[in-house]
Amino acid sequence: MTYEPRRRGELVYDALNRQVGVFMARVGRTVYLRPERGGEEWEANPQWLEKGE
């Protein structure tokens, strides 16, 4: 299930929060995503990420 996004803007599915997000950054083990249509970023655990479509 673990997926490591590499490009800013890449779509990622956060299975823990059941949301698709846009990859913004990674700081240490924390990944930051934001909603596709804009909005507040959230912190995601990388072990729950899947490649978005």
C-alpha cells in the first residue's frame, strides 16, 4: 500500500483519511497534501499513501 510521491502536484490517495490530495512537500517522515480544488493542507502518514489517478 505504501507509495512515495516524488513530484509536487502529483495526485495521491490518503487511505487513512479517505481523501485524494495533491502532494505538496515532504518533511522528514511527514507528507503534506492539499485538496485537489484548493484548501488547507493536511499531514499524511506515508505508510497510508497510494498512487492517485
